[in-house]
Amino acid sequence: MHNNKLKINKHQQSLIDYYMPNSEVIAGLSEFFSVFSDPTRVKILSALSITEMCVTDISLMLNLQQSTVSHQLKFLKLFKMVKNRKVGKTVFYSISSKFIEEALNT
């Protein structure tokens, strides 16, 4: 039988209670980290952490179909991981925050 008594002390218990994120924050963190669960998205983000790129350049550099790149960029944009800017008819994508960029380059 298991002894259901906590092994950690009261101070440690109160720290866990104090710092435990609420349900909304936990859901947001789960969504954030789910972005990194797909290898294609990680490849795209890694490339974009070096320089901004258009869909064609991403697909050629990473040997991916343009439709796959476009689909993943739409997903990444939805989660605010990438931003875009238009120059003429070309749309360039880049990482939306230094935090994401630094995380990918460590």
C-alpha cells in the first residue's frame, strides 16, 4: 500500500501552491508548446530565426511543398509565432518575438 502522506515540507507545498499557474495559463502554455510538436514547424521556425523568408525560399531551402509551408505558416501565424510583411507581391515571414528567436538559437 502507498503512504499518501506528502514527503515535501510545508514551505515547499506553499511554494507549489503559490506558483502553480491557473487553468487558463496552463491551457495557453499547452497551446504554445504544441506548436513545437511538429517537426516541419520547428524546421520553418529555425530557418526564420536566421532571416525572414518568403514561402518559395522556405520550401526550396527545406525541401518542402509550398502548400505544406503555407499551411504551417498559417498555423504559426494563428499562434502569433510568426509575422509577415508584404513587398510588392511577395510576402516575407519572420519570427514574431525575440524570445522565440533566442529559444531556437540556443
